[in-house]
Amino acid sequence: MSCSRPSWLELAAPHLLAACALLSLAAATSRPAAAITIELKDVAPDRIERQRRASEGALPLPGTPNTAAFDQRLAEHGLKPGMPMLIRIFKEESELEIWMKRDETYVLFATYPICHWSGTLGPKLSEGDKQTPEGFYTVTGRQLHRIGRWPKALNLGFPNAFDKGHARTGSYILVHGGCSSVGCFAMTNTVINEVFGLTTAAIRAGQAHVPVHVFPFRMTEANLARHASSPWRDFWIDLKQGYDSFERLRLPPQVSVCEGRYHVTDASEAEVVTASMASGRLDRRFRRLASLKGAIQTRCPAPATVLAAKSEPSAPALSASDAQAGRVARVRPKQLPQRDAMDDTEQDARSSGAAKDYAGIH
């Protein structure tokens, strides 16, 4: 189910939307338990309390960073708008994190409480199931949402290549403001201003794909053990690869979709490519790969060991432990395959036609 698709009615008569919003708020406050518990199901019951606080104007929510001291908080971390960033969402904890790149790794800038998300743990399966998704997504410039009910929002691009491969349906899943949503992540207006502003600045500064990793919970062994009986356990173990890679290196991993599963490769080699590009030593194919850094690849990862050309020294052989950890041998630019991998975001954009707005076709 989509949050709210932009239409001619929204553009032509915004006052009607405001009236509808007031009616919805009145209905929610008059019978909160019956209206809200249907969406909450079995986890994060504190969402009811957060919706109550928002309806009464008791904002910001507890645990919200001081948004009035935004510049000071950035300076304290040695950060500034436009630096590359990564977003992580944890459903059970109802938290959204923003990580930003400082020097060679990413540092945690802020953790925000999510005011509301609907459904339960597990991925979104179909349009109308009132479920928020789980998986690896990216936000590009075409997914910065500036119209409609939520004029500042991030379109996650659901369904991505993995979701489509499993016949999952839905559209227009957003990270937006307010504290009411079905299928999206509502952050309150003050918080989304900060999240949207940092994402926009990063994209304008050259980050083509801002990764958004959506997890059911913090992917620790203890949490997985608590949910050992879940039918989604195998899926979550695949998601844990991405969680563990970032926890270990503090760099966004490379995520691929292969044979119906997520495959994760540590980001160390991608960072080498980016550093080389800055020195002007990359050919066109390497620049293409660097521009896709952070995107979800739609083909199986290349073998870990790559043989060098006859005139060049052989690439270093990988040990079994290195191969299992997802490390790859360093190769020279000319040894890359002729056909670059294409991310699912670009495939969708090409197939939809230039006249379509990308944010409206999911």
C-alpha cells in the first residue's frame, strides 16, 4: 500500500487535503485503541504512545536530537552537509540512524525515534498489506519527494530488484513527516526536515545513491535467537550480512541480488576504486562503477579471484577465509568486464520512459 501518490487533486486543491487530515486526526483521537492497534499487531507497542503525544502536540518525542542545534551538532562530529551518508532503520526499536562519512569511514551523526510505522516484523509482501518493507534500498535524486501530502520525503524505491524477484507488490513507500502512516515511516515534520536536508545535500554533492538499510531489529545474535522460530529467519540471516559488514568496517557494503537472495561484499575494494578516481587514474568503465557505488546490483557477484593479463603479475590468490568474508582481489582497471553492472534503480528508470516521474512508478 502506498503512503499517498501525488495527483491532480493534491496539486489543484490542497485545502481539501488539509480538511481530510483534520478529520482523520479527529477520528484517531476520538477512538485511538480501535484505530491504531489494527496496524500495530504484535511489536513496538510504544507506537501508540508516540501517536498520542503527536496528536496532542507534545513534540519533540523523547530521544529526539536537538534539531535547533543542527549546525553545532554537525561541527561537534566534524561533519558538514554534503558528505556521503547512509541511513539505517530498525523497526522493532523504532529508530532511524544517519551515518556520515568523515575521513575514511562513516560515523554516527544522529539517531531519531520513528514516530510511527505500521505492521509487524517481516518484509512487505503485497499492495495493501499495511506492512513496512525490510531490505536494502537506495535513494537517488529522482526519489526526493517534494509534492503532495508530504512535500519533504524520501521514496525508498519499493519494490526493488529483490522484491520484484519474489513477486512482491506495493508502491510509493516513503520516509516522511507527521506521525500517521500505513506502510511508510513517519518521522515528525521537524525530524524529516533534517533527514531530507542532509540527503538532498549529499546527492547534490555527488553521492548518486544514498543507501537505506531497513532491518527488523538490530541484527545481533541475541536478537536473532529471540526470533529463531520466525518464518523469515533465513531472510534475516541474509540481511545480517549487510549489517555485520557495516558494523565491522563502517563502510556501506556492496549489495547484489543473485538467484533470489541478497549477496553482500565488503566495501573495501569499492573505496579503493573511489580513491583512484579522485587521482584521475580511472578509465570510463571504472568511473561508471564508482557512480554506482551504493546501488543494488542486479547480477551475481563476480568470482573472488580474477586472473591478470599475461603481461601483468597475477592477482593475489585468496585464502578460504578471505573468500568467505567476501573480499576480492585487487585488479587493474583494464581487467574489468566490458559490461558494467546496472543497478535496479537505473533499469526501472530506463524501462519507464523519460516522460515518467520515477518517484511515481513504484
